[in-house]
Amino acid sequence: MFIMAQIVQWNSRSVKNKKIEITSLIKHHHPVIVALSETWLRPESSFRIPGFACLRDDRHDGHGGCALLIKKSLVYSQIPLSINSQNINIVAARILNKTFVSIYIPYPNNNIKDELVSLLLQLPTPLILLGDFNCHHISWGCYYSDSFSNVLIDIFDRINVCILNDGSPTRRVYPGQDPRSAVDLSACPPDIAISTSWKVLPHTHGSDHFPIVISLDQYVTPVLPPKPLLKYRLNKVDWKLYGNSVETFLSRLEPRTSGTLQRYDLFQQAILSAAETHFPLKQNCQKFLSPPWWDSECTTVIQTRDESETTYNNSMTPENFIAFQKNSAKSRRTLSKKKKNGWKGFCESLSPRSPSGLVWKSIKRYRGSKKMDSPITNDPAMWIHKFESQLAPPFVPDLAYFPTSNNFRNSDRLDKEFSFEELQIVLGAVQDSSPGEDGIPYSFLKNLTVNGKQHLLDLLNNIFITGNIPQSWKTQIIIPILKPGLTSGIYKSGLYKN
């Protein structure tokens, strides 16, 4: 299955204050790239959206700025740019065999022409430009043309891009001003533009600029979440009924004279079949969850704000503008109060007995993301070969170093078969953790009947004696994780063992 690449472009006027709105736009439009301008972030400040890498160009005074949010399932590489002027914020990345550029120019003038041309010419083509240029021209929907607009048109011609804007306003104006204000521009090469759709959304979501949604004729394969290894809900289950079902399945199996691996496969099928019969499946979690303090009142004030904005857009009278401003201010106060009271209530609910895992999970939900720097690239070609060599060196010991079946076993008591008592001791000491590739947690084994455990013991001893180990026991799932603060492609790994 393939889906078209959706892109959201927005002058947010402070991304930290619009985090809920950005998350909502992602939830409803499913973009793979979000281009933001006027981020209002300082270089030392943190900002993250779950599921997205964040590449930024910030100003030290905390104004202006731009960013690219890139879905982590996409392979990307940030393109380093040398910027000498505070009059241009720009960040570029190579994604989907194209160069996506988020740009913000607060005060366009002829003095920045040469620097802007130099920045754009050093980028690999094709270019897709997304940003707030603060430039007016009647050709893209403004009611007048300023002096820099013709310069910008010449620059666009030089780099072979055309403007996607359809004449719709991209900025909300005050009463009495001409509503034709389109300073947010999207541009790409003509051969891409002919198969690209562009539209402005009807609400500003707390900013004074309307978000823009662009659909590229670039198909991407959606990354589906992996199926959980433990897919059953195990609270409030009838373990006795489960154990009896496993024993019933085992009683129908072939005689124990069959091969070790075949016997293990049948044993695994018996356990999973019983689980399918008696345990309910887990439900898939929503990808974007509302903050823990969000309630119906929050939803209502947002809806009221958007409705009053629609009323003002249809009739730009001072009365409608004042009503919209009041509802907008009320929504900001309500959300701030709800968040503050929610955090206060959460802190008051803690006690010395509160599980640390639950505490950290709640803290992450309040923050809305993990604090981790985004790497400048996630291209596996940059690190995979070195990582593989470190994980599994390209050599193995000579066969002579391995014990043979003749000299491996001796009369030492450690080489004797496992007893039922030993199995009971081990099962009594283990707790459920992430199961292996077979999807069988420890609780499935702990709650077998005596006959079921005896069958398991016979299997384990047979595997120990013959050395015929099931393939799933030899498999590890390794997840490379970039260490925070490092950009050199050095990874640590998370391992899930059987």
C-alpha cells in the first residue's frame, strides 16, 4: 500500500505555545513533513513532537526561526548551510530524493539578495521551498506588489521553481485592512508542480497565519507499527482454564518419539492456541493521545474560537474581530489553567508507594515528548556497516575450538538432566518481561498444569541432550538507538532476547 506525501506548512508564531495545535494538524492531515516558520526558539531550548525529527535554525534573541519536522520513518539528511545574516532563517534536508527547505525572511530587502541566491544555489535539486517570505505580489494573491517581490521572482526563475499558491490569503488581517494577504509561499520545479495540490486551511489555530496542506505526487510506503510480541491482556484471566486447555491440546499431539524441533513447534502451538481461546487481545493504542489534562471544556473553547474566526473571516467587522479575539484569549487562558491544575493534581496524587514507571510515563505525557536531540541524519548507509562489524565481527572461531558431542557431556552433576524441582524453582522466580520471537511470556509457562510442566521439562532435557535448539531461541531483535548528543553515527542497541 502506498500513500501520497502530505506536507503541512505553517507560520506558527511560537511553536512551544502551539504544540497542541501542531499535534492536532499532524493527527488530522498525516503529513510526513511539517515546515514551520516563526518558531521563536532559542538555540538552547528544546522542542520535540512525538514521531518526528526536528531540524531547526534558531535566533539567539528567541524571535524568528524556522524548522522542519520529518517523520522518523523517512530517511533524511540535513544539508549544512553557512548563514551570515540574521535576516534569513533557513533549514534544508534531503528527503524522498528532493531537497525540502523551510525558510523565514522577516525583513526582505535588496541587501539580502546575494546571500539568498548563494544559499539556494548550493542546494541540490529539485528544490521545494516552504516559508514566510513577507513579500507581496499580485501574482500570488496580494493586493499590491512591493519592491522585493520582483527580485524574488527573478531568484525563483534562476533556480527553476514556480509558485504553487492559488491566490488564497495565507494571513488573517485586521478589520479595515485588505484581506488579500499572501506572504507564505510554496514553490517547486514545474514538472513537480503539475501533479501537486495546494490548499489553505480555514482556521489559524491560534496564529495569525493559516496552515497550508500540500499533496505531492510522491508515494511513500506507510510504516505500520510492528505487531506486539505479547498481544494478550492478562489481567483478570482464568489461568486454571488456560492450563487445562493447554493440557487438552497436548494430549492430542503425536507420540513423543517425533523429532525435538517438531515437538517444540507443537508445544508452542498448544500454548498459543489456548491463549487465543481464553485471553482477550490488546487494543491498538491511538498514536496521538490528548494531554492528560484535556477535557470536554478544552474541546468546547477551541470549537468556539474556530467558529468565531469563521464568522470574522466571512464578515470582517470590528465587532466580529473583537468577539474572535475574546474567544481566542479565553481558549489560551483555559488551556493554560487546565494544564497547570492537571499538573498540580498529578503531583498531589503521588505518594512514596507510587510506581516509578507510572510516574515517568505520566511525566512524559505531560511533556508530550522525550527530551532527545534529533540527529542531522538517519540514513542507515552512514552507520550500518560499522555497526554490523561491531555487533558481529566478520569472523568466527575455527571449528576445532568448539566441543564435540562426544566430549561435551561427562559425569559432572551439572551435565545431568534438569529435575522437575529445578524447573519449579526457576518458574517461581521469574516475572513477565518482553517475550521472545515465539511470543510466549513466563506467565504462560508458570500457569501450566503439572502434566504441562512435565511436557515442558521433557522438551528442555531433550533439547539439552541433542543440542537441537529451536530457531526462535537463536534470534535477537536489535534496535539501534542513537545516543543523545552524538551525531557521528555511534549507536547503542536495545536487545530483546528469547
